[in-house]
Amino acid sequence: MRQYKMQETKEVEKIICNKCGKEIVVKNGISEEDVLSVEKRWGYFSNKDNDVHEFDICEACYDEWTSTFAIPIEQK
């Protein structure tokens, strides 16, 4: 007798920068450029109580965005 287990796998097909719309090439589930991926679950004291926001930003948009920060990012 054969026994099977059900298995579902997800593989990244493509990544699109949420800011500029650039498509990041993905081969074999691995992106060919680095991206900033953010997942944020908003807390009780926000106006977005328990909402989850997710987005991806390409490196060029990350550089543009962080250059506007009043306090520069820390690099280690």
C-alpha cells in the first residue's frame, strides 16, 4: 500500500518594485538583483490595527527613498 502526503510549494516567479514598477528577473526562484522586502503587521495603537502590508523595493528606489531621510540610515 502506498501512502502519500499532500505538499504545496511556492516559488517566486517574478518580483516587481512597488515604487517604479521595474521587474526584477528571477531564475530558479532566486532574484538576479537584490530587493528590499518589507512585511509589516500594524499594531493596536495604529489606524491600521492588525493589517499586514507587504512590498518590495528595488535598490535604485531604496537609494532614492533613503536619501530623503532626515536621519541617515546606519551602515555597519
